[in-house]
Amino acid sequence: MKIATPLMSMIPVAGGLLQNITQGAVDAHAAKKAQKEYDSQVAQQQQNQIAQQTAQALAQATTQTLGDALVQGTFDGMSNSAKLTTAKYGATVADMTISQWFKEHWLAVSLGVTAFFGAIWMLTKSHSSGARRRR
């Protein structure tokens, strides 16, 4: 088509029209071919992404299952004194974490408690017998 297209312009009267039609058909074919290639690449990328996500999910599930089995097996194999020591250290860490949280948020907690008791006090005061007689 590349050789025939310029030769068509030499045909009298309709040569230019034929050349334009042929060039349009060639361009349309090239565009379709490029679109097919692009669609193929997008489909391949999607398949690769799905395969990668599946592999990650499988690895995570396997790691979690094996990790849980390892921890459970280790814990089952420990003596009672080792279990008590582990529990003691775990409780100490949890206690330190809670203590640290209260050290960082003591002001908000105290304001919340004060507001709660203030609201209760105001509600009881507004419903007292003296408040009803004024109405």
C-alpha cells in the first residue's frame, strides 16, 4: 500500500480522492493495530497484578498460619514457670503502655470526668423540688 498510495495521485480526476481514501484506510488499520497492542498490554498488566496480589495473600496466610503454629507450639512446649514469667512480662508491658497513655492524656480524661459529673449535678439541680415551684 505504501507504494501504491503515491501512484494513485497520478490517476486523472479521482486520483487524489482515491489516495485520501486509501491513506485513511491505512491509518485506521494502524490505529486498530495500536489499540489491540495497548489492550493486550493492559490485560497483561492486570493479570500480573492479580497474580502478584494472589501471591502476596498466599504468602501472608502461610506466614500467619506457620507463625501461629510456631508460637502455639513454643508456648505448649514451655514449662509452667516459663509460661508464668512470659505472662508476667506481658502484663508489665501492657501496664506500662496503659500508664504511658494516661500520662499523655490525663488532662483530657480529667476534663471529661469533670464535665460528666458537672452535667449530672446540673441535671439533678434543675429537677430539684425548688426549681419546680418557680415555674
